[in-house]
Amino acid sequence: MEMNTILVIEDEKMIIDIMSFNLKREGFAVREAYDGLTGFEMAQDAEVDLVLLDVMLPRMDGFEVLRRLRAVSTVPIIMVTAREEEEDKILCLEAGADDYITKPFSVKELAARIRANMRRAVSEVRASTQTAAFGPFTVDRDLKEVYKEGRALELTQREYDIINYFLTFAGRVIPREELMEKVWGYDYYGDLRAIDVAMRRLREKLETDPANPQYIMTKRGGGYYLNKTP
């Protein structure tokens, strides 16, 4: 069975050695980068399945790597930070990170987060070609692409999964807890605020006026739902 490849972008050799050693024991292949610029270049390799990205890096900090990488790639990214402030975590998510983990962390938690974030991206089980539509959008479930008036949108794997889940239950209000369980996964360790951040970013990509959405709707106190015919 082919191993999944994790790119670790971290400038402290002792930390990167420990992470690499333990990730290999967990069954992953590991590539290493000791500065942000090198890491950004390596992260664009199609063979990289997930990126562990430190925030404080030489040559290019982690946030800049994240922003640049999100503009060209949908590879899952987990930010690694020594800071526990809520604003820093939200900033990571809003910039396009799929998850974050705070130092120090256990190997077990790190491996669980990696597997949770890779579950959808590396799944070998694909549905037969299907298409669905809502408003000006067409969803190709085989290619896992969403098109707006024929133009493919730049969505992350998780953003696609959210849309696909909404389409499965179109019109039904889906609680945040259900989205966390079904889309993020049972072993996701984050909190429900990640849902709200993801919805805000998704609206920015789908809606003409994100502040007054027509498709990704909020039910106060209930959750979110897809309005297929606004």
C-alpha cells in the first residue's frame, strides 16, 4: 500500500527530527523543509498529501506560505503554532488552513488530526459520475469540482465536501454538530467555530454578495442549509 506523504515545514531541527521520526512510525512518508520559501516550493509537488506548517519561519512566515499556497493548491494544511490565542487560530482558518495544532502536542493527537484531514482528500472510493445543480452552479461529483456558469471554482477539499453534503440534504437545516461529525470527521479535535469560519469563506467564493447570501443560508440557533432556488 502506498504511503501518504507529509511535508513538515519547521525551522527547529530538533522538532522536525522528532516529528519526522514519529510520523514515519505512524506509517507516513515525510519530507522536510526548514524555511518558508523552500516549504512553499516543495508543497506544490503533487506527491505531497498534507502539509504541517509552522507559523514562525525564516525567509517567509507561515501565514504568507499559507496564503500563497492556498492560491495555487487545495492540499490539506495543518498550522502548527506555539500561541494559544483565539485570534491566531481564527486567523489561520480564515487564511485557508484546514486545521491547527498548538505546541506542545502528543504524537497520537497529531496523527489523528492528519488522518482526519486527509480522509476525504485521499479516499480511494469514488462515486460514479454524477452531476447536481443549484442556481448558476453545477457540481461534478466524480471530478469533485464545482462550476459557476461553466467556470471551475477554486475550492478546498473541505469546501467541496460541505457543498456535497448540503446537496444531499438540500433544504434541511443542518446543525453545526452534524457538519462537524459528518464533514470534519469523528476524530476532529477543533471546536464549532471552525464551521462558521468555513461558511464565511465558502460564501466569499459562491455568493455575489457574501453579506447577503442567497445560497448558503443560516438558521439562527439551528445551523446552516442550502437554498437551491433563491
